[in-house]
Amino acid sequence: MLALAVTGGAIAIAIGAHRPATAQSDAVTIYRCTDDQGRLTLRDTPCRSGQQQEAREMQRPQDPPPRPDPQPVATTVVAPPPAPTRFVVVTPPRPLYECVTPDGDVYTSDTDEGDPRWVPLWTIGYPVVVGERPGHRVGAPRPRPQGERPRAPDRWPHHGAVVYPGVGTWVRDVCHPLPQAEVCDRLREERAGIASRYNSALQSARRVINTERRRLDARLANDCGG
């Protein structure tokens, strides 16, 4: 029940139980009651006996409609720029060959072609024609070879005769490739040998050693992982 009392300009509000008949209606009747002393009361039920009554229809207060759920704010997703393409150039390991000379000496080479040497054909089973060379003087000095590359010997003795120049051929030492693990071990041994020679080397020799050291370091890093 709703009751309002007006006394000296102040309004007192009393809230009571609503009648079931008006609880289901959207409109409500407000009764304006004035007693014999002039006091004003507002009620939702008829005035008491002996009070002056004035009734008014009013809209029943209603709760506001529920607020809609906030809509998600549309955001623009900017895709990150694509990662730059990286090109990695991998150089395959370089082979290392072990070569053997006819005397049994062993050395290593970066190619499968061993050191060249000139041999007469008769040493490899070919027949040759021998005889005295015209103008040959016994005891004459041997001509000096030209250039740094080995060349065919000037003459080969054969029971007092000589083989005519050119009766021979170039042959190379036999070489075979080493396993990669063996290649890395050989390179590390060579690197350690260079380091041990550095302290006792002259200044001019140290420059050569530094160049060789850088070459070995680069090859170890590429072919052996450091």
C-alpha cells in the first residue's frame, strides 16, 4: 500500500502491500485524502471514513527495459608484414685426397691429380729406339731445364747409348679421397701445426702463416662445423 501524508509542507511516504487486483494492471488509482484537521494523505486504497477523498488514475511505474548487451567494437586486424626471405648458401665440403709417390712418400692434395713426373717409356713397358745422338760430346754439361715445371730429362743412359729426347711421358702419383671425418682430423692437425710454428717464426714468415691460418679456419668452419 502507498500512503503519502502532507504535514506542514513535508510529504511522508508510506509503502504498503498492493492489492492483488491492481498488481496486475499497468494503471494505479491514487486517493487524495484530507482529514478534519486539513492533513493530506495520498494512498492507493480508498480514504478512511470521515476523510475527504479525491481519486486519480496514474500510470504505474515500470522498470526500464533491460539495456542491450554492448556490441563488440569492430577492430581492424592488420596482418604483420611477411618475414623477409633469407637465402642461405651452403658450400659442400671440399674433398681431400691422399697421394702416394713411387718411393712410398704420402702427401695430401685438394685434387685427385697427384704431382706430375716425367718417366721414360721403357719404365712403363713401351719399347724405345736408342742410339748415339749426333753431335753428342761425352762429358758435356747437361742443359739446364727452362721454367719451373718439370720437363723431360735431356738424355737417359742405356748401355752407352741415349734415348732420343721426347721418348717418355708424364705420369701422376696415385691419389684416393679421404673420408670426411679423416679430412677434418687432417685439417685440425695442420691447424695445430701452424699455431706451434707461429711463435718461433720470423715476421715475414708470420704473414704467410696468418694467411694459411685464415684459410684453414674458413675451411674448418664450412666443412667441419668449426
